[in-house]
Amino acid sequence: MNDIELVIFDMAGTTIKDTGQVPETFTTVLRSHGIEITREAVHAVRGASKREAIRRFVERQFPGQESDIATRAERIFADFREHLAIKYTQGGVTAVPGALDAFARLHHLGIKVALNTGFDRAITELVLRAVGWEKDTADAVICGDDVSQGRPAPYLIFRAMEATSVISVHRVANVGDTVLDLQAGRNAAVQWNIGVLSGAHTKEQLLSEQPTHLLTSVAALPALWE
């Protein structure tokens, strides 16, 4: 694995641990706009762009004119972002144990580190401040509103490569806790597509995507190189 130049980490569930604020906020906000969703439906969109997920729920509940769907979805997304920001400022969000050490050890080996997420930039910065991660914690932070389409599309990964000047997917490792994280890695054709069991999806769900490695958490990651 000495030829890896960049490791791209998902945030929520992979390097950031919360107390269920995201699914709770998702369910509450959608219900307030007349959309009832099951726990399974929320679970299925973990790792997805939050804006895109909300739009899909709106399309199912209120099929109609494209402009009406877009307007309603953006209004719901704005409410979601506002409610989630309040919850995060109240606490309950921390770094996954071992995440910072993994970043430091990879940097020591000359490997770049990027974070990517389905959150927009405003929520992402709030989360990073909440856990005390400064600007130099990662070499790049790529958000859902930086790309035209979120996971399972590979664009978050490609944007991280662009931001860190890494030109070959064969020198990239992707790390995530959801099926969509691993699907994005496969669609990007990264050399190492690594699942971790610290977040949303089970061992069986992650194994269904045939990851190159499956780890208990990011704390175990540097051992793959060392």
C-alpha cells in the first residue's frame, strides 16, 4: 500500500460521531412539511447528499411540476440545515476515537488526507468547529454543495483528488461507513475501498459492496500501511 497518495474519509459515522441528530432532524423536519418517512428510508440515504435526499422524498410525496418540487425541496432543506445547526451547537458531536491519530500518522507517512461529506459547507464548518478540527487537520474538505451530484456518484472523490493534486485513482483510498460511501468509491475505481463499522450500516450491508478492507474503525487504518 506504499503507492497510496491520498486517503479520503467520510465524516459522519466514519470520523465524526454524533448522537443521532441527523436522522432525528431529517424525520422531524420532513414530518413538519407533510412527509412521513420510515426509519428504514432514512437509514437508506445515510451518506447521501442531504439536499438530494430531501428532493427525492419530495418527488415521491408531491409529484408535479419541476419548479414546484425544487422550491418545496429547497425550503425543506433550509429548515433541515437550520434545525441541525441548532442541535449541533447544543453538543453531542465528537471525533471518532483514533481519527485524529490516524490523520497524523498518515501525514507522517507522506500521505494526504481529505474529508468529504453529504453536508453543505455551512453545516460542515459547524461540525468541524464543534470537534475542534482546525483548517490544517485535513488537506482538503469537500462538501455536498461542491459537486453537481452526491454519492453514489464519484464526484466528491474526484473533487478531493483535484484539491490535493492527486491525478490517479490507483493512488487513492476511500473510507466510509455506509453503502453509498463504498458505492462512490467503486464508481471512482479507487485502489482501496475501505468500510468501517463505526457508523450507520452493518457488517453485512458493507460486505455486500465488496470492500477491499473492512475495519472496526478508522483507528485501525494506519496499521494497513505500517
